[in-house]
Amino acid sequence: MADAILVVDRLEKRFGGNRAVDGASFEVARGSITGLIGPNGAGKTTCFNCIAGAIRPDGGRVTLNGQDVTGWPPHRVYAQGLSRTFQIPQELSGMTVLENVMLTARDHPGENLWEPILRPWRVASREAEVREHAMAMLRQVNLEPLAHERAGTLSGGQRKLLELARALMADPELVLLDEPSAGVNPTLASRLVEDIRTINRERGVTFLVIGHDMDVVARLCDRLVVMTSGRVMVEGTPDEVLNNAEVQEAYLGSQYR
């Protein structure tokens, strides 16, 4: 692609004798919403973990914004402009929804041991900025009315929205979404699709999405990458992929035949 924000080139990851990712290669166009689909065990989440730095690949290369980030730890990849969510939300249940989002802000002087002592006004000023930005993120995903509720009281769908708000807090260029609609009722799933599309359109954020719900994936994504046995099987628009006979037979079931 002429303007690929992410390039995955012959990526490999082995766990003992199991090749979870086996030479997978694909690109994600800047400003797109790209879906990464395939059956359980295809290597999608392992691929995500290699891209985000959660695990180190055994081979291949990951390039983000033209920078080789292969094997970088998560905080360095995060600083390079990549955020992610998890299939099972990772909220801190004892903290408020607002506090959960504020935690993911970058460049807070209060994280330095001496700043609160030597420059408390600077810490207070930045704290106010972070709070305002966090509230804006909650407005973006329709969670502002719940800002001061404990995160542990949220429904499963609301936790997914909170994950999205936290991922957006650092103003990333690319967000990896792992099963954003899994376990979410149809109404909230539709809201998630609308929110992601709005964020993509208005803020120019690129998304790479793992999904199993083909209706959601087809409505959400511009392009699909299909993985199987750790490899990329086929790529194309949702129409091209969903009408591919091999994909229909192997992954999508009789409803798409």
C-alpha cells in the first residue's frame, strides 16, 4: 500500500512445536478500518500481541509509521502511536470510570517523584487537562453520565466502551480492537460500530479489528484479512471476502453459502 500505517512482514511466533503465527504478512492502510478474521486458533490474537509488544516474535518484522518496532516492549509501541483493547476488558473495577480513563494519559509530571514536591502547580495543571480530556473521551463513547460510577458496576457492553475510551486517551494513530462486540447485546454492538466509524471519520484514527461476528465486521470494516493456521489466507473488501467460496465453506458457515 502506498500509505500503510502498519506493515506485518512474514511474522512468526512459536510456542513449543505449535506455530501460532507462521509467516503472516499484511498491511493496514492509514485511515482505514481493517478486520482480521479467522477461526479460533488461527493466530489472530497472537499476531496482535506481537504487534503491540506483549510477546516477542520469533521471526519477521512489524513496521509502524515507517519505524521497525519488532520486539519493542508495549510502552515503546504505545509511545509510537499504537493503543489496543482486549477481548476481556481490563478495567480497574474499584476505580471510577473517569479514573480508569485518566490512568492511560501520557506525559503526566505527577509520575515523576520530585514534580509533586517541587512543581505542584504543574502537576495540578496537567491533572486538570487530563481530566477534561478523559471526559471528552467518555462523551465520545456515550459514557459521560457514568463517569463517577465504579467501573466494576458497568455492564459487559459498557466495559467494551470503556476499553475504547481508554485506548483513545493517548490520541493514538492506530488502535487494535480485540473482539469489540463479543458478549455485547445487539443495541450496544450497533453503538460500538457507530462510535468506531465516527472516531475513524472525524479523528482519522486507523483501526485493526479482530472479529467473529460477520454482520458487525461487514458493517464496520473497509477491508478484511483472513487468517488460518497462522497464515494469511485471503484479503479483500468485505464483499469479496464474504463471497469467497473457500472462506464461506471454512469459516462463515452455511448462512453465507
